[in-house]
Amino acid sequence: MNVNVADGTANAARPFGWYRSLGHKGRRAFLGAFGGYGLDSFDYQTLPFGLAAITAYFGITSGEAGLLSTVTLVVSAIGGVGAGVLADRIGRVRTLQLTIAMYTIFTVLCGFAPNFETLLIFRGLQGLGFGGEWAVGAALVAEYCSAKYRGRTVAFVQSAWAVGWGLLVIVYTVLFSVLDQDIAWRVLFWVGVIPALLVLWVRRSVEDAPEAAARRVSAKVKGSLAGIFKPNLLRTTVFAALLATGVQGGYYTLFTWMPKYLQSSRGLSVVNTGGYFALLIPGAFIGYVCGGYLTDLLGRKKTFLLFSVVSALLIVLFVQLPYGANGLMLLISFPLGFSTSAIFSGFGAYLAELYPTELRATGQGFTYNFGRAVGAAFPAVVGFLGAGGAIVLGAVGYAIAAVALLGLPETRGKELVEV
């Protein structure tokens, strides 16, 4: 739904016609969601990059280290579901502010943790905000978009993950190069205070899409978990959750353990590890953007299937290369980042199109974050089995995603106002 009805041929001929078509209010919503998700990524990645130092500092096992990631993702599922329900009841923008504030506060507190148990609690609470931000921001932007541009527009919001990730890599490389690792990991968490500034801007400058807000307010039933399990939506909810489980299980397995794997199993230094991410992250950003265009061109389902297959194959290849083949690993980093990120591009548009306005954020929040919670078991299993070859378990996740597509409809070209 594009409240500005600015989807004409003039915009279509321009490279960023999708952005112009949003109108003034829609562009502000886009920037708020983009910034929120980018900083969400920044705060999330503090743990994977600080994990080797944290493991050494507290003297914890690989299994306990994996538990930190798993707890984050499981609690984030709760936060995502709760934020989705809340967004359908009190509005997208108000809920967006709450989620950003939540992940900011507890990321900073992680840096003050005196022991492993306290860190585990703070990291879990950080997950409440981390889980909620994506579903709320995606619903907010999707409701400003026309059907023609929705895939690519929401994919650009998704690309903010790579931007925040890249910023974190820079901060990580500087901090761990100039500080002792026993203090560097704490400072890494403290830098996570940055998103607090975004909350103030969103509060002042962003508002819900008017037509969607009016429809949501007038609905008799809104923000109801029971609503997405009624007969007319049950099949959609089950298979959408399975799709999200497969994709996120594969992704989080790989990228939770990647920094530690490169340092411990491949013997790379902090600076050399940063070199891998210097290719991986641009690949991710381009993947998010290209994936969005492909969802509009090929359709939602075909794009998910394409990148499920490619991602699974690249994961297996990446971790099975012989020790010392670091140059080849470096080359594979770019397409690996591209494919494992491109597959996420379709989620924002696809899940929005599967649910009616009054249940949209609830449906998105539940399915995406159910997948995150179940997929969270993958990093923990890798932690107990050991990094390296066990990361291949992530390829199984992409196979699950491919199977889930059999139970879902194609929605490309669907106007949200007609849902």
C-alpha cells in the first residue's frame, strides 16, 4: 500500500524510483527502520566478535559460549512475538522506539557483567529488543510501499544489517588492536549505546502509514496470536515459521561461530580475520539488495529456493577446505556473504503479504522469531560438537527452508490494502 500513490512511470525509470515512490513520510519511516535494524545488527554482533575474548576471560567451555548465542536468540523470539502483537495494538512507531531502547540498554549492561551468569542474563534481555525491531520495522515500511517496489524496498531495510555489521568490524578491529582483550570486549559492548540517539529521532520524525493505521484501529480483532492460528491462516503460519527456522538456523550457525572458527581453527589473527569480513560483509550488503530486486523479478518463492541451494553448497565448501587454503577461503567469503544474506531479502515483503493489516506485525513477529528460536539450537549444537566441520549442520537448515516453500503461496504483486 502506497499512501502517496507515487508509483508512476517516471519513478519506474529511475534507479531509486522505489525510494521516491515512498513519499516524504514513507522515506522517514524507511530511514527509521533502516537505522534501527543497522544498529540492531551492530549490537547483536558484539557477542560473536567478542566471543573468543569472553571465553578466555571467564574460562567457559565452547558449549557455554554457544549457550550465550542460543539464549539471545531464544529470548529474542519472545521479544519478537511480543513486539509484533504490541505493534498491531499500539502502532508500529511506538513499538519500534521500545525495541531499540531495549536492545541498547542491555547491550551496554553486558559490558559491565562481572561473571558469565550475569552476562547470560543481560544478553538474554538484550534479545527482547533485538527480536522485536525487525518485524516492526519491516511492517512499518511495507505499509508505505506499492506492490511493484515492495520486495526491493524492504530488502534495502534488510541490507542495514550488513551496514551495522561492517561498522562493528571496524570498531572491533581497532579496539582489539589497541586494547588488551580483557577490556576490549567490554568496550565493544559499551559502544552499543549509539542507538539511543536514534530513538529520539524516531520519536520526533516518524509516523505509521495513515491508511494502515486507520484500518488497524478500526479492526475488531488486532494483535491476536490466536488470530494467526485460525483455519484461514494456520497453514500459512506453520509453513512460514518452518521457512524462517531453516534460513535462520543456517545463518546463525555460520556467523555465530565464524570469528572464533577463523581464529581458533584457521589460526588467523584479529587483523586477518577482519580481512575475511572485509569481503564477506560487502557480499552480504550486495546480496541483500540484489535479493530484493530478484524477489520482485522472479517472485518470492523462487528466490528463496535459489539461495537456499546456493547457501548450503557454499557453507559445505567453505568449512571443508584444507588447512592452509586461506586464499581460497578468502575468495569464497564474498559469494558466501552474498547468498546467505540475499535469502533474507524476501522475508519482509513476503511475510507482510501473507497476513492482513490487523495481524500483520503479529504474523511477521511470530513466524520470523519462532524460526529464530528453533534455529538458535543450531549454534548451541555446534558449540558442543566443536566449530569447523560441525558448521555444516547449517546447510541442513537451508534444506528445511526449501521444503517449507511447498506449503506457501506466491504473493508477488499483491497490494496490502487488498489483504
